[in-house]
Amino acid sequence: MIIADEFGPEDGPAVLLLHGGGQTRRSWKNGGVRLAHAGYRVTAIDARGHGDSGWAKDGDYTLASMTADVRSVIAQLGSAPAVIGASMGGMTALAMLGEPSPPDVRALALVDIAPRFSADGAARIMAFMSGNPEGFESLEEVADAVAAYNHHRPRPKDISGLRRNLREENGRFFWHWDPAFMSVRVHERRAMSEILEAAARRVAVPTLLVRGGMSDLVGEDDVRHFLDLMPEASYVNVAGAGHMVAGDRNDAFNDAIIAFLQSVDSRA
């Protein structure tokens, strides 16, 4: 079962938000509210094995299964959404729109993900997500782990918000995703760039790439490669943001997304 939050007027243009691998739908809360205030009908989902969505009993977290889930959600929205995908969510959206018969989508925004990306940056993400398999004793320990990963971001004084990405079992805190997800994605990683590059050549909707200016996953060479594949795509570099663009520079990120959507919808 896929769980979702919805924001905004029911008759507003549809927007579907797909979170990153180490996130849940709650990572989009501020962005969802901003988009709702701008008149959009926003749906933010938890991917399978993440947040409150069901874990795959067979351990199937392949890209093909993720895209099938998103297709199912789109079929229930009632109108063609603009899809905004961060990292894993962007991979899923891009792969889906590159399939032979893609669903009806009116625009695509990729957040710090492109067909070509840094192997070192990807390994760093994988190491963070695979770390602490025994969980954490306290929120302070969680905050320390996040601060070590996002070393450019000030450690928040109020760490209570971390609970939204955690589950509690037997008095310990664990990341809110199925550990089996990681083993599947490590296995698929080698083929991922080829899949995404082929997909990018086939995408036929207005597309925006948003890169964190300090990202260690998507570099400027990766951006140029992306724009060679999709010369009509738009590109925004958010200065002062790392891979977690929306979390690092939320206002700047939301401004870029809303400007893109308004541009797309004004041409409709």
C-alpha cells in the first residue's frame, strides 16, 4: 500500500512529489504547503518500503517496481501531473517517462539527479543509508549522524523534527525504510546510468534539472551531459545547497519549482 499526503485546492493543477531514498513524504512538507498556496493540488507519496507505505514482502525494490507504483498513483490523480522527483524519486520519474508507453505527465523536475553522476557521491549516500544497522539510542545520535553527512548545514537546535524519518523499535530509533531496499539498489547501480541516459533521450515533456551548487553527486560536467541529452531542458543551480537541495535552501528551491511550473502551465 502506498501512503500519501495531499495539499491544496482539489481543482488545482496536479503535482506529484517523489522523495529521495533516505527520505519520506514528510520531507516535502514545506514545499507542499508552498505549492498549495500557489494554487496547485499536491500529492506527496511514500515510496514502497519507506515511511508509512508497505514494505515489499518479497524484497522487490527494483526500479521497475518503483515506476509501476508511480504509474498506479498517477492513474488515480484524475489529471496529468507535473512530477517532481528528488534523487531516487527523480530516477524513478525519469525512467518511467522513458518507457515505451509513459503515463500522461505534463512536466518533470529532477532534483540533484541526472543520468550521469559521481560514483564517489553515490557511494557516500549509500554509506550513510547503510550505516547504523543496529539503530540509534537517541535523537542526539541521529542528529550527529546527519550532521556528519550534511557537514555544510548547521546542526539544528531543535532536533525533534528528525522523528518524521525514523521508526522506533524496542527503545531504539531506525531509519524509516526497509533495509532490504539498500541491497537491491546497490545491485542495480551499475546499470542505472545506462537506463537513465536512454530514458532522457525519449522524454517528451518540459523538464527542469535543479542542482545543489555544492552537490557531490551531480557535477557541472554531469549537467552538461544532461543538457546534451535534453537540449530543450531547463537548468537551475541552487547556490549554497548540497545534494539535499530542498532541505538546504528551501525557499530558493521552491521559488525555482514554482517558476518552472507556472511557465509550463502558462503555455498549456
